Amino acid sequence: MTESNNNLVGLDKQELRDLAIALGEKAFRGDQLFRWIYRDRVQSIDEMTNISKTFRDILKRQTAVVPLAVEHKKVSVYDGTIKFLFRLKDNLKVESVLIPPTEAREISEDMRRLTLCVSTQVGCPADCKFCATGTMGFFRNLTVGEILGQIIEAGRHTPRRISNIVFMGMGEPMLNYENVMKSIDIIGDDEGIGISPRRITVSTVGYVKKIKQMADEGRKAKLAISLHSLDDSVRTRIMPINRKHNVDELIDAAQYYWKKTRQRVTFEYIFFEGLNDTEKDINMLRKLSGKVACKLNIIPFHPIYLPENSELRETLSPPAGDSVKKFVNRLQQQCDFPVMLRSSSGIDIDGACGQLAVKEEIKK
Ligand code: SAH
């Protein structure tokens, strides 16, 4: 088994088939295990009733269905968003956020939408200056079992079906590429978690090689890119990745992705008052459509704690008054691709974009 402990959660179909064979059974028993674990989400091997008692006993001696421990959960009084804090085996912690539809548009269009925002790493090495997770530093990658465990566990806290998965929690998914892609295969499998890959989104700060790899491998999940500025000098100040891959390289990679997959790319753009909200910014954004089929999500900056000596303390400001709405309106008038204002669901429980950080509790 490749999962680091004896947990069955995290093994893919082939690994479960191999396990069945190694334990003296036929390969199809592995397929049965796969369905019990991910589709039926059993909490123990004994619940796998179409598997013989003898094989169940053998399995129980070597393996288990290990749940991801919920340390606590917080529910937003405004919009019903739920934030989970999970405790991992080594006592490190990560968060996930379950987001019901909030916009009137979403509610009327799709009452069934329920999005889970999952983490891929403990902390994050990308070090974006505006992001709470970035201030934690980096601890380690999550295993496949820990990524899927967030979905399985969160699903137990709602009577509704989770319909969408966004890899927008703690961490940079492209730096844990293998485990994230393996998780997506299991999430997208009808016999597994069973959420269509069209409803799974991977968000990256801009690791261009991985963006191209996703395209080359024909991955069906959707791609989102955290853009935040098309001006190299601004983007470099707030996102260290821009020193490695500048804006041109990033947009080239997005274009490569679009040409190869014919899938529209989502650009995420945090609105910082006075920093990336000028006519010049609108002009640059408008021209994206000549290069890549896209849509643009504007996210109001959710302030985080910045150290007193941070030179960005004065620079990173949230929208004042209705400036973000006006910015979005101007973009909507000038761009020939969809531009949306993203909601700040879960803001009261520190569950909105960029607010995920496990503070003192992270220490072992
Ligand atoms: N590392 C990946 C996945 C995390 S996604 C990525 O950055 O794309 C989290 C999203 O929230 C990103 O678009 C990120 O830029 C945005 N975000 C981070 N900090 C934020 C803040 N303080 N306010 C609003 N959005 C923020």
C-alpha cells in the first residue's frame, strides 16, 4: 500500500485491487472495497456486507477505515458556511470550508450547489503577502487519504450532497501535484466520491509547468489562476512566485492550457483599494480575451494580520465603500468575458478566501 499508514482511505482502485490479490482474493474485491470506501463511505470494514467474513477479518488485521478527526467546527450566523478544523495523525491541523449558495442568482439557478473548499498542504510555501495561510509557513503535503478525508467527513455534517469541490483551502495544489491528481481521479469516479470533474476546480498561484502538465495529461478538472495583477512590478511585490514565472509566462501557460483543453480558465483577482483597481488595470484585463478564453472572479481583499514592520501594511487595503462593485461594473461593461464578484461567505468565522490559518494550535 502506498498510503503512509494502514488506512484504506486514500488508496485508488488499482491499489485496492493489488491489495485484494496480495491477500489471496480476486481483483474485483478491490473494486468492491473502492465502492464501500468512497461511494458508500462506510466507517468500518464490518459494514462491507458483500465481502466474506473471512476476508473482512484478514483486512481488519492489516488495515482500517480511519476517519479524519474533526477538532472543531464553526458555523457562520450570516450564511450557514461551516469551517472545519481537522486534526491529522501527527497532530498538525488543516481547515476546510463548506459553502452553501449565497447569491440570489445561485440560489434560484442551482439550489443544489454545495461547495467544499479543501486544503492540500499544511501551511503553504508560496508566501503570498496577503494570505493568512502564507504567514504560517509550510509544514508538509497532505496525503491522498487526508485530502479525501476532508470531503468524506464534511459530508457527514450536512444532509445535502456536496456538489462542487474547490482546491482553494490551505496550500498550493500544484506543489502536491501527484496526491491532488490522484484525489481528483477518485472524487470524479462514479464508483468513488462521484462528483463530476466539471465541478472540481484546482487553483494555483501560477506554477506554469504544472499548468501545462495538467493540460498535457488531459485532466478534466477546471483550472483557476490567482492573478491579482497583470503588472509585473505589482504582482512581484505581493506574490513571490512572480519572480520565478512572470505575468507573460503565466498568461502563455493559461493560453497553452486553453488551446490544448478548450476549457475556459478562471482568473481570480483580489481587489486591493488603490493598488490594482485603476483604468490601466481594467485595460490590461480587458485584453485577456485576445489570448485565452476565460472568466474573471473579483474577490474583495479580506484583511489579515500583517506585522508592524511589513512594508505592505499601508498598501494592502480592502475595498472602501462600493468601490469594488463599481470596479466590477466597469469590467462587465468593457470585457467580453464573464466577470463576477465573489461573495465573502464565512467572513465572520475566518472562513473566507485567504483567511485559513491555524495559529498556535498548529504546534504539536
Ligand atoms: N494556493 C492556491 C490555492 C489557494 S486558493 C492559490 O493561491 O490559488 C485561495 C484563494 O484566495 C486564492 O485565489 C488567493 O489568492 C485568495 N486569497 C488569499 N488571501 C486572500 C485574502 N486575504 N483576501 C481575499 N482573497 C485571498
